[in-house]
Amino acid sequence: MPFWLLLPLFLLTGCSGSDTDDTDACDDSDSDGVCDADDPCPLDDPDDTDGDTVCDSDDPCPDDNPDDTDGDTVCDSDDPCPDDNPDDTDGDGICDSDDLCPDQHDSNDADGDGVANDCDVCEGGDDQVDTDLDGTPDACDECPISLAYLESWGHTSTHAWLPFNDLVTDASDHGHCTFTVADVLQPFTLTDLETLGADVLLVINPAAGGVEYTGDELAAIESYTLAGHGLYASYALEKSPHDNAVLASLFGVDESYLEDTVVSTSNTAVAVATGHALLTELISPFQWTSWSYTQELSAGWDVAIGSDTVIVAEPDTGPGAWIAYEAGGRRSVWVSTFPGYQATSDSTQVFYNSVVWAAGYQP
């Protein structure tokens, strides 16, 4: 037969290569448009679904690459636990790699924290809450906190109206953390603060207490805080004639809003940031102070604070705020009134929560 008569039939097949069957233009067993002689997988269309270089007809797991990650002879796409062999040792329906206690059924959990008894680090507490990431759950973490009382109201931490003495002796009524307090008298330097190495600096009503820090002392406080240490302040940073307003920025507050006086406010506060850790053990409304005055601002606290600062609570009537700042790996807390003055149970809890949170722990 002349070649020109065969050409249309050849074009219709779409195949090239040698033909082992003289009834067709070429053999294409899988009908993929490629002649068997040129097809790397002549029995497969598509040739290699999962792209693992094994033809589908020869691939025990044609939809998986890799085929069987954990080597349990079950293709990954069919394996409920593709990373585990065995899949679920304790039979609790949780793959071993996702199971907090793979060798004991999770139903054996006396304290209900989602961790079976055999693997429970903190019996009676929630193993999955570890705020400071030290491997010890908060409920069993003694969290020893060192405080540095910078000379301010009362000059030292031993003033009878301050709650430090009670908390240092026994803080168990307010939480699980323990405290030590060291006094830092003027003049002090950054080296003094670094040598002491306190977790949290305390600035307790300095301006109304008749204390104004020098420029070097203010710089030392700022440098120490920016290095990642906690900071707590209460009441007046600025009150004529004493001016420590530059410290306001460490709490995310624009110092230009601080007035050089104080104004009256309510002893009762209400929660604003519901659910914030600083409100632990406090039921709104609560008595945040026995001293009904607050640092005055020229505008509302919501105007004066930046985006990294939240108002945790505010008085039910009148000005003032309990604010929390967190950014750059550090925390600071300012209570604009004076919870340490003739402290009540609530106001002591306000102080306790503030310094614990500023130190990086969960109150």
C-alpha cells in the first residue's frame, strides 16, 4: 500500500515508536497517548500519581510519597497515625506522637488536666499551664521572686502600711509564689541594680513620697527595665515639686499627659480587661485601694497609653487605671492609686498579681 494512504491512520493514533502489533499504528496499553515502547509506565495513566518515580501499577501506595512514613505497612493516606508505629500504644484514640502520655490511657487522669496520671508532673494542678516555660506547671512552681524596693514612699519596704512584710512571711493566701525584698537607697547606679539582680523593680509612690530620682538614677531604672526585667509602680510618679514623669514611657504611657498633682477617685475598681491574668482571684468590683487619690492626667488613660498597654481595671467612678504593658520581652505594671496604703485583702491581691505578672509568672 502506498505510504501516503497510511499517513492519515498514523496521525489519528497520536503515537510514535515501533509497533509490535501490525493491526495498530503503535501499542498504547494504557491509552495515554504514548506508545508502550516509549512509555516509562506502559500500564499506567497517569504514570506516577505521587511522583515517587514508581509506576502506579508497581507502587504499593500510589497516592503517597513517601509511601509509609512509619514503616507499619499501612500507606500514609490510609494510616490514621502516619508518624507512629505502633499507632496508639495505650488505645485511647490519640496517636502516640500527639499523646501527652502514650503509655497510659488518658482516662486515667485524676486531676483532669488532660495528662494521664503516670505522666503527670503536677498532681492536682494543670500540667499544661507553664507561663514561664521552665518545665514546671504553674500550680507546682514556687516561682521565687526577688523584688528591689527603690527608695520612694516610706523610703524602705519595712513601712508598716505596706503589704511586703506579710507577703514575704507567707503569700499563700494570694498565690503560690514566694518573695524576697531588698531595699535600694539613693544614690544608686545601674551597676547596683545589676549586682542585685532583682526580678522586679518597685517604684512605690515616689513623687508623693517626697522622692525625685536623679537623671542617672532614672537612666539606670530605664536601662535595667529595658534589659528584660519587670517594673511595678503605684500612685504618683509626678507631683509638684517632684518629677519622675520620664518613667511613664516604661509603662507605655505618654509622659506629656501627666499632671504635677493628684486627684480624688474611688476606692472600688471594676474589671476592664476581663480574663486578664492580673485579675486572678479578684471578683469585680473589688477594693483596689484604701487611698482614694490617683495620679492626674490631662486626658483619659485610654488616650495616654500606647498599643502595647492595656487597661486592666479602672475605678467605678472617677479617674485612674490599673495598666499592664508587655512588649520586647518585658512586662511592667502601674496602678495609678496606692494599693499598698493600709492594704486590704483585695488591694494586697492587686499588688501580688502585679509583681508576679511583671516577673513573668502566672498569678
